[in-house]
Amino acid sequence: MAVKELSQIERQLAILRRIPTEPQKVTVNDLIEYLESSHNLGNLSKRSIQRDMAMLERVFGVHVKTMGRENYYYFPQGSHISLKKMGPDLALGFLLMEKYTHSLLPEASLDALAPYFKEAKLALKNEKYKYADWEKRVAIYPKVYPLEPAKFNANHLLDIYKALLLNKQFKMNYTKKGGETKDYIVNAQGVVQQEQVSYLIATYDGQKAEGLIQFAIHRINDIEILDSQPKQIAGFDIREYLEQGGLDISLYQEQNLELVFNKPTAQHLNETPLSKDQQWTELKDGRVRVTATINITQSIKWWLLGFGDQVEVIKPKAFRDDMKKTVQGMMELYCRNSK
Amino acid sequence: MAVKELSQIERQLAILRRIPTEPQKVTVNDLIEYLESSHNLGNLSKRSIQRDMAMLERVFGVHVKTMGRENYYYFPQGSHISLKKMGPDLALGFLLMEKYTHSLLPEASLDALAPYFKEAKLALKNEKYKYADWEKRVAIYPKVYPLEPAKFNANHLLDIYKALLLNKQFKMNYTKKGGETKDYIVNAQGVVQQEQVSYLIATYDGQKAEGLIQFAIHRINDIEILDSQPKQIAGFDIREYLEQGGLDISLYQEQNLELVFNKPTAQHLNETPLSKDQQWTELKDGRVRVTATINITQSIKWWLLGFGDQVEVIKPKAFRDDMKKTVQGMMELYCRNSK
DNA sequence: TGCAGTGCGTCATATTGCGTCGTAATTGGT
DNA sequence: ACCAATTACGACGCAATATGACGCACTGCA
């Protein structure tokens, strides 16, 4: 790399990029070392950097704290410098992301993102764009509406992500289904988010049987990241885990599903098909036969039951029998008491 | 405002903020006008700005195009300057948002956001953080799994958002349920996204009956934003619209729902309750009675049916009868053919 | 208590920024 | 088609600013 002379501005920008946010900080010496190694130039005096810092403090709001004899420089949390005006496409992207995710993200991330959202709103609040009633015009409306979201501590989620990224074990206190609490030393393998509920996929030290355990994140009471390395499972891939039915176990081996729908109900399967190879045939009695190759899981059964008498399962035979049995059970419930 | 002398850097940053992205551009004269009006200072020469632009071109990658005798300056699309290093919380926030939303956002927004995601990945790819297998460890897994997402053109969604923000009418070609297509001049009122499907809530010119119409966005074939102003409904609020059952009509007036669950099934209602006032009582036969005040909608019925024989609807009576009728219908389906 | 290291004010010097001028190129009007 | 007006840009010289050296005050450590 050629030793390129840096002009004042370029040097100051290089410094700026090196300044971390609040919990971390940087000294003038760190900066000198960085500039010398990264931009290999040795002819810079400490005094210049000190002067640069004074300027950065004034113009960019870099904070400075004198601890002992040294000055430490850092950005306050949630600070944000935008040099470029946000375009409408970008601003819209941010606003949509905020709508979609604000109930799902950990607080710390939301706080960090807040300036971006704020800037996006500002970008759409000029003479041309009328952001004014965005809130009144756009909504996300989950289909599985009845449920209030599980009150989970998103900070625990953040800790888990950190453990994953830092490749560390962690200790957690967890409330088991029965209600007892227990401490685990956890080897996190992955995280799955399903609707409003997140699951940690992991093994733990002292586990009796082999295999991956699912922990619901909202049942975690406390997390502490440890320094030790987790026992990783070689070649773990969350997508494979899910495909093999990690959360949602296939009820049958057979994957050829055959259904008969009432026509109006079947209509929307044209728009959101069951699978890519879905077939759609009209029958003589006005109903519609739909076939698809798909893992038949508990959630498929749940989904089909939701249609009530609008759909009939034909194949696989075992699945049909299962449905029939369920319906008979329901029949008992509703006819027993009303007699 | 006091006439503040701007140092070189401050002036250059002020200029930087004024430079738009690709389709738009800016001339030196525009910049002078801006600086004089916005930072009221008149003592700057054109030559200085020209020199500043040369510097911004070199350091920040501002693009310049000489058209005729003037130079036009702009940022290329998808460019991004980051002065501040992304912290891990922020980076994580971006990565999660990408996971959650990348299938939902319009392309143009995704393109604009791409540099942020890229930067986030870079931020987690250092000696401390092991971003390496993030993709293999974190997944979003929708519960209503069977359905492939409706192939909707997210760019149409973007156009609708733009029409909303710019307060314009638009013309669209739409495929109706029957299969015929029709042109509409649309007064957009709002947008609702439900799972994988988005709906435009609007009125249109020449509408016969009063009231808001729902258009599925994936059935829109073409959109063209017009210059005319839409006929707005005073005080429209999408949340009110949804609460009053815009998408999901209440089946009954009564809101006191009473259910009896098998205990294992009821368990998770503790974590994700039906409503905030949900009551939970164990019965003598080991089952659990759950009461809640809630709009009883089609989606609630659908959700309850999904539980099959694990739940029994007690109140309201009309709802119980409705369920019973549905179950009888199902019974017929499964017993008729198997005889 | 003394030494080494840091921050910061000051001052002379070197560098850079800046306005002016001149030239080439382009545009629009008569 | 020509001229006036405007723009970009290189060159030049002066003024402003950045830079490095030095010294002083302060802090932490031995």
C-alpha cells in the first residue's frame, strides 16, 4: 500500500470512523496507532490529533471524558450522524421495517435504530411528502389475531444473539412447563422466531439424552453470558433443522396431500398456493380437488381444521382417519351437553 | 439567527447534506443559494464551492456529470457513507429487520437499504464477533406454514405508499375475483398487511355504493400515479377501521367468550392470552375454563376450530350453535364416503 | 516525592484555502 | 452566425489556518 498523504479532512474522517459508541471509548494514542497501522503514515504529531478531537467534538458531537490524565472519546448511545439526505425509497423502507418489527426487536436494538426511524420520518415531512397521517393509514394486522403477544424480555433475546455471535456459553434460569425453575449451562445452536414467540434451540451441560432442546424465550428468567466456549454441533443448520420438523413434526411419511374444497374457499389457494406443485381440479359436484406435495405437520392439520366443513381430507388415508377421529371427538363435545 | 462563520469542514458537510441521490442532481448555483439562505452568509465565492465539490468527489464519491456548461452533482443510487462505526446492537437490529422484512419490502426500498445491511454484516465480522454462521442459526418460521407467499409485485405497494404520501389519486388496472380486469381511479385511504397478503383500502371514482373497498395488492396489474388529489375521508384512521372489523367482521354482538380447553392445550394461553382480562379456572373434570372479552370474528372461529376436540365453545350460545353446525357438516363429509 | 505521560496554551513556520484573473467551452438571443 | 453571458477550471499571490515544537500544569505510579 502506498503511503498516501492524508489531508486534514481525510484524517479527521478516518478518526471519526474509529470512534466507538458509549460503552467503548478511545484515546488519542489508540487513534495514532490506528492511523499509523491502517493508513501507514508515521509523520503525525499527537498535538494534531488532539486538535482534531476538539474539532470533532464541536462539529460532530463526539463526547469527551477526562479520566485521570487521559481523555477518552466516544459517541453517546443513540447518536447518529447523517451526511446524506435520506431519499423517499429509503425512508419508506425504514418506516415499513419499523412497523413490521418494532414489537419483535430487543430494546437495545430499537434504541440504536431510533435515530434512523426519526430521520426517515423527517425525510418524509417536507413540502412534497405528507407523512402527517402515515400512522393512520398503514397497519400490520396479524391473522392469528386473538393472541396477545407473549411478554418476553427482548433483552434476553439480545443476550442469546450475543452469545451466538461471540461463540460463548451462557447460564440461564428457566421456568419449566410444570412451573419449577432450573439453571442451565447452555450451548446455543440457534434461534427460531414463530409469530410472537421465539425459541432457543440448544443443548445444555449435563443433558441426559442426546438431541436439541427447545426453550421458549419468554420463560427465561435470567441470562448471564459466560466466558467458556459452547459445545457446537458440527454443521448445524437451522434450516435443515426446521425442514426435518424441528418445531413442527411431520405426522406421516407420505407427502401427497389430496383435499376437496368448496369452491369459494379454494379460491385463495390460487394466490397463496400450498406448494409449488399444487394441482387444482374442478369436480362435477362443484367442489375443487387440490393436490400438493407437502410435509403433513401438526400445523397443517390445525390449518385445515380451521376451514371446518369447507374442506375434506382425502389422502393420505391415515390423515383422513385422523381428521375423522378428531371430528368425532368434537361431535361428542357439542352433542353431549346439549342433549 | 446569528451569521455564523462556517469553517471549511462545516461548509463542506452542509453541502454534502444537500446533495441528492441519482435521479435528482444539484448545481453549484443551487448550493450557493442554499448556503446563503439556510446559513445566511453571503461572503462565499463560487470558486470555493467548485473546489469543495472536487474534494467531495474525491473523498465521498460524489458523482459529477458535465452537461453542457454546468456540472451536476449527485450520489449514485445505493451509495452510502458511514462515518460512524456500527455498534453490535445496531448491527443486530439491522440483521433482524432484514430477516423479518426482506420478503415484504418493495425492491426499491430493499436496494436502498442494502448498504445498511451490508455494513451491519461487516460490523459483526471482526475478530470478536463471529457472524459467519448467522444464517445458519437464526430463522423466522411462520406458523401458518403451508401457504407459499402470494406473488405480489412489491413495486405496486411502493407506488401505493407514494400515492398516500404525496396525496395523489392513482389509476390502476385490477383483476376482480371473477377474473375480469377493470380500470379504477383510486382514492387510497390506507394499506393493511395481513400475513403475506396486503390490502389497499380505498374508494374509487364512479363507485356505486358508499363505503370502503378492499383491493388485494397482488391482483393489481398496473399502477399509474395521477396528478389529481384524492377524495379523502375526513378523520380516517386505519386502526378504527380494523377495530370496527374492516377485515375481520364480528360474527356476534356479544363479546363474552367462554371456552373449555383440555389442560395441556390451554397451557399456552397463559403465555399468549386471548385478551387482557382473560380468566382461567380449572374444572373438576381436569379441563380448564377460559373466559375473555373479545370481538368474536371469523378468524377466532377459524382459530378455535384448529384445536379440534381440544376445545369446546360454551358461550355465547349462538356461537356454540354455529360451531355445532360446522362440526355436523364435517361429520357428514367424513362419514358419508367412508361408509 | 520524583518521573513519565498526558492535555492544552502559545508561538513561529509551513501549508493550505481562498479570491481574483484569464482562458476555453457552451448557451441563448437577436 | 455572432456576441454577450455564464460556467468550469488552471494559475497566482495573499491571507488564514494547520502544524510541530516547546513549556506548563496536572495525574498516576513506583
